[in-house]
Amino acid sequence: MAMMNGKQYRESLKNLKPTIYYMGEKIENLTGHPAFIPHINAAALTYEMAVAPEFEELCSARSHLTGEKINRFTHIHQNHDDLIKKVKMLRAIGQQTGSCFQRCVGFDGMNATYSITYDIDKKLGTDYHERFKKTLKEIQGKDLMVSGAMTDPKGDRSLSPSEQKDPDLYVHVVERKKDGIVVSGAKAHITGAVNSHGHLVMPTSAMRAEDKDYAVCFYVPIDAPGLIHIFGRQSNDTRKCECSMDQGNAEYGCVGGEALIVFDKVFVPNEHVFMCGEYEFAGELVERFATFHRQNYGGCKGGLADVLVGAVYALTQVQGTSKASHVRDKLAEMIHLAETIYCCSIACSCQGFAQPAGCYQADPLLANITKLNVTRNVYEIARLAHDITGGILATMPSEFDLKDPKVGKWVDKYMKGVADVPAETRIRLIRLIDAMTCGTALAESMHGAGSPQAQKIMIERRGNLERKKKLAEKLARIGEQPFFVC
């Protein structure tokens, strides 16, 4: 099968029969429900851009397995150029959507699984790597969208998976059969879950021997029996069912359409199992995945920041503040913060290296630096956007009022800024800023790919403090230190 375009992606979802619940209702028509349409549109654009002449170099690649042209979101990085193009692709798509386009997690999960299965096979003589390559060929050949399902509900964080009172608080194997395994548990806030074709499930943390039933990695179709998707609430989500202007970004939404995925005794055939009990590799899989996913954020958030800076700049022109020196200074600072996180993503890509499997990994230390900067810079960009926009961001009347025959004239009159610019222009810009900087969208910048403390742990672990200590001791003439410390 050739690469899909956006229309074909939408049509492919109609052939699936996933179990989805939202707001207490079982959803029968995924592609026609207003709660899901923006997320589907954003994912569809990743397909459309891969076949568009101006974007195909970034958004498509050649499979190292088949030599066929594929969507880059199904590609395994083969060199530094792939790592850099990934970041540039994410920024380009972010500029077009102003929202999460959902495919990064599965993309990163596939790259991490590719290298870790090779390492498991080399040490233990298993055949996970060949299984995964066959699955990957199918994903590439059918141009499937795969979610990455890593985070478990976790229950009592002070206890390991096997110590939990309820064993289902982490996904685990409940039965081993000759032809596969049966798993139960759940994965929480999984991006793009309801509009993917399948899920790549990975362990959420390092494991001990007693946790071996939780050290499991596998692929499962979205409509597998026993799989239940419970779609999460989002800030201002009911606006999707009301009117377009108050949504801010009606076409693509503002976040990634996260869901709780429940595994109620789901059967997974052996050919789709890529780790089962090899607990000593669970932590390394998580770390490699986290490196790839944290690499992304300067790209996608850089692209979103480009849109936000553009919206704020346009608003200053509408409100008559564009020439104020303090406003121009704040806009320059927003650009500086956005380009800083993009620089970090490019740096960790350039400093990447080859794994034994032959694929390329971004630099772990710099990837964690990237994400930690995102948790700070994106919030500061949003704060500056709020500062420039003004209090009207939180108090503006709705589109219903603007169009009301009685009070609409007053909304139009008093929401206007510069006299010759329609009030609706100002309202639309403010709603876009609202969608991009309030609630769920901003929280994702903090907790997506791991909360700040997770990055700090990895930064301390990989910061090589002992080497830095020796550098200082040499210059201070403490002990017998060689002139050069490598």
C-alpha cells in the first residue's frame, strides 16, 4: 500500500471498531463527533504534509527495511540527518496546526523498541527484534498511526508495581499461552489514543525481578477485544460542540486528545510481543524512549510558539500597542525563548550516536536539557502573551453574544480596538491565544514526556559530576591531577 493522504487516513478510521467512551456516552461515530474532529484533523495533516511537495523531504523518508518511501512518523532514524529532520518536521507541523498532532509518542516508542529488542536478543537469544521488524514493516506498509502507551496510573507511588494492592494499576501479564499473552491494567493520558490504528505499549519505569510480569512491551490494534478507551476532559472542551469562534483553533484544537486506555484481559499474539519478563531491560527502554520524546519538544513547541508570537503580534496591531517599546521588548523575549528550545532540540540531534542495532539515538543529556527548558520557557512565553493581550483574555463575551440581535451591537462596539479593524478580528486572535495558553495545552508542556523532576534526575545522572570535580581540582592544584582531563 502507498502512503496515505489526509482523506485516506480519515477513511481508514471508519473501518475500525474501537470501544470509546466520552462524557458517559459510548461513541459510535468517531469521525463525526465534534469532540474528536479537531484531533483527527491534526493527525490527518501529518499524512497530507508527507505527500505535499513543499514538505515531503521533511515528512517522508525511505524505509531501511524495504527501501520504500514512507511517512517519517513510521521511520527508524539511520543517521544524524534523520534526527535533525525529525525536529524540523515537528516545528513545521506545529506551525501549520498550532496544536498537538499526536504522532510523536508512537514514533519515539518505535525507535526505542527497535534498538532495545536488538539488545535483548543479543544477550538472551530471543527473537523479539525480528518480531518487531515484521510488525514495523506492516506499520510502514499500511501507513498506520501508532500511539505510544507508556504511562501507567501507578496507584501508590511509594510502591513498586508488584507491591500495589491492586495489581492492575500497572499493565501486566495475567496469563501466558502457547500462542500469546493476556494482559490487564491501564495506560493513562495517552495522546491520540482514539484516532490511532493501534497502540505500542511499553513499561513505564525500571523494574526489579519481582516486577517481571510488568516488564512487557507489545503492539495491539485499537479495536482488539477487551480494549476500552475513555476520552479525557479538556479545558473548554464543550466549546467544540457550540460555535467555532470561541474555540480559538476550531480546525485543530489545542491539545492531543488524551485518553485512559483500559486493558481488560486483552490477548496479544506472540508475533506482537517484544518484551515479556526481561525486567532488566525495562529501565533502558524507558530511558531511550524518554530521550527521543524529550528531543522533540523544542521542535513542536517551537512551532506552536511561532503561531502564538504571530497571534500576539497581530493583536498588538489590532489594539494599537505594536509600537510601544515594552511590547516590542516582550515580543523579542518570546522569540528568544522559542528559539532557545529549538536550539536545544537541534543540539541533541547533532550530538546523537548509533546504537548497536544500527539506528541513531539523540544525546540523552541534551534531550533532557531540552525538555527542562520547555517546562520553563513555554510558561514564560504564555505569561508574556497574557501580559500583552490584557485582562480581556479572561472576560471576553462569547460568539453567541456577538451574534445576538439585541446585544451584539454592544459587543461589536466595545470589543473593537483600532477603529478600522473589525471587532471580530480582535476576538478571534484573543480566542486563539486563549486556546494555546490556558488549561490543558499549557499543562502538557509541563508534564508531557515526563515532569521536570524526571529530567533533573537524568541530568544529574548523566552530568558527569566526577569529571567536572576533577577539572576544578586540577586548576586548584588539589592532589596529583594531569594537565589534561579527558
